[in-house]
Amino acid sequence: MSKVPGWFGRVGAELTRIGERLEERRKEAAAEDEPPAVVPPPGSVPPPPAYAPAVAARRDPVAAIPWGIRVAAEAGWRLLVLAGTLWVLMRVISAVQLVVLAFAAALLVTAMLQPTVARLRKLGLPRGLATAGTAILGFVVMGLVGWFVVWQVMDNLDNLSDRVRDGIEELKRWLLDSPFHVTESQINDIAQNLSDTISTNTEEITSAGLQGVTVMVEVLTGILLAMFSTLFLLYDGKRIWEWTLKLVPSEARAGVAGAGPRAWRTLTAYVRGTVVVALIDAIFIGLGLWFLEVPLAVPLAVFIFLFAFIPLVGAVVSGALAVVVGLVTQGVFTALIVLIVVLAVQQIEGHVLQPFILGRAVRVHPLAVVLSVAAGGMTAGIGGAVVAVPLVAVTNTVVGYLRAYGKEQTLRTAPPPHGSTALGAAPSAGPAPEYPPAEPGSAPKSEQRSEQPSDTEEQE
């Protein structure tokens, strides 16, 4: 029994040595698996220890911005570029406003006279003779109309002043007897205030008169420029258009060349329709003024004709002028009759004449008409209001044609169908589906091609 503790002691010592040898072998194996330690050079930053937490890399700033803000920013700077371009363009137009308005007036007159030149050339007259005859006849007619208006105003000026004085007295008596409880002292105070305003603003009125002389000189200069431009456009319009096409990049030249004749047809239809509608308004309202014995019936009819070229606003202004003349010359009852006549003629114009005469040639929404007239009037006065609506109509036609032309070019350059798509697009016994599917309201290609003008139409 004395040998047992010694035996247990030897076994325990042997196990301890075995454990130490295993621990040494484990450390040697771990040392072999580890990469060799890199000794950093002096002065460098040592690497972080192995127990340091991992730091995530920062995202790209562009990726951190939401998609909606990025889209808004992309659209915003493009809109700023467009706004800057429009601002510079408007500044340039304002600097040469007289030239721009004269050329725009020449385009309108040319659109009205060019069909006559085309008819005379078809009858066999030379181009120069047809152009000269049409231009001289048109300018003589417009000059006679202007002279007739001035002559009528000057001839009836004395009679008109007496009528106005009598009308003011009658209006004063009507106000005194009216249910508005207007007293004579109030009317005298209003008249005295008007007299004081005129006497205190004598210098402003004089300067306005001198400025009116400058305006008359500018108007005469613009008329001469418009006359010369009309002559050249009537005589050499085709060559001018061909030269303008050379300024367009070659990639877009075909589309612009196709949009030009359509824009010209729209402008011609607008001018013709507006002239016919204005003539009808002037005749019927002038006859109403003549039957009511309103002074200056013929000059007022001419003013109604001219103001009809300003849509919506011109009819209101000319009608109000006729009502005011009837009020101060013939009294309240005659003014009411004149108002009824003007409103009736304008309702017939808006609901019957314009849709029937203009038709689908000029498709402009009434809101676009109002906004364009307002913008044109604020930019260039009466001339801008006259030019605004035909400009919008022509722009609408050009944009619509270029959009359709771009879609057609895209279809032409698209790869042909293949595989199952080609089998589905192949003709069958039944009606074949159109490939690609047409948009709602779009005309088929055959109709679109039939609408393209022939060479003779483009030459005219």
C-alpha cells in the first residue's frame, strides 16, 4: 500500500509534462499561421490594433441627395438657362423694337396680299408686275382708308364738340334726376377737380405732346420699313425662305423646311379670317351707329375694324368707344341701344363667324389668347398685342408638326421587328394590328403624308 501514492504522483507529473508539450506545439502552430509583423518606418503612423472597431466608408454626396431633389435641381438650372436666354432675347427685341414690329406688320400684310400675287402670276403676269400692282393697290386702299378717317374726324370736329357739350348737359340733368341722389354741387366739384388737374399738369401735357411728335416720326419710319419689307417679301419671298433655311443646322433642316409652309398657311388663314370678321363687325356696328344718328359713325366703324385685329381686348375697347360717343352725343337711351348692338354683333362674331371662317386653321385656346395679348401689350404696346396671337398660332402649328415629324423619324430609324414580334406584326386574314400602336387622336401615316404640301404649294 505504501507504493500507491508514489505511483499516482508519477502519473500526475507525466500528465503535466504532456500538457506542457501540447501547449508549446499549439503556440508554434499559431505563430506559423500569423503573417509576419511589419515594422513601420520611423515617423509613420502605426496601423490600428486588431481590436479597434471597423469604420464604414462615407457615401458619395450625390448618392446622399434624394432623387426628387436631384430631378428638381436638373430641371431648375435648365429653366434658369432658358429664362436667361429669353431675357437676353427680349432685351435685343426691345432695342430694335421698331424694326421687329415693322417686319411683323410686313409679314401680316404679305400674308393678306400674297394670294393675289399668286393669282396674277397664274394669269400670266410677270412676277415683278404682279408684285408691283398688288402692293400699289393694297397701299393705296389703306392710305385712302386712313385719309377718309382723318377727313371725317376733322369735318365733324366742330359739330362733335357742340354735340359733346349738349350731351354733357343732358347727362348732368339725367344724373340730377336719377335715383343715385347726385347733387349739383358734387357735379361741380368733379368738374372743378378736372379743371384743376389739367391746369396743374400743363407741363406734363406739353411734354406728352412733344413726345407724341416723336412717336409720329417713329410710326412713319415703321410704315416705310413695313412697306419696303412687304415689297421684298412679295417679290422674293421664296429665295428669302431658302436663304433662311441655310442658317439652320443640316440635321434639323428637313423638319424646319416642312414646318415653314404649314406656318405660312396658318398665318395666311388667320389674317384672312380676321379681315373678314373685322369687316363684318365694322359694317354691322357702323350701320347701327348710322341708323341711331351717332356722329362719326364711319370713323368709328373704321376704328372697330382696326381694333378687331386685337382679339378680345380690341372688341371691348372699340365697343366702349362707340358707347361713350353715343352717350355724350345722343344721351343715355341711345348709348344703351348702341351697347345692345355692339354686344349682339360681338356674340355673333364669337359663336358663329370665327368658328365658321377660321375653322380649324387657327386652333388657339381662349386662355392662350388672353395671356398672349396681355404679354404682347406689356412688352410692345398695341403692336405687340396685334402680333401676339398670330405668333402663338404659328408657334402652335410649328411645334405640332415638329413633334409629329420627330415621331415619324424615330419610327423610320427603329430596328425592324423580329421573332415573335415579327409574327405578330405580319399581315393576316383579319385586320392587322397597327405597329407600333397609334396614340389616341393621332392620324394614320397615310393621312399625315397626304397633308404634306406639294412642290407647287410650297413655291406659292
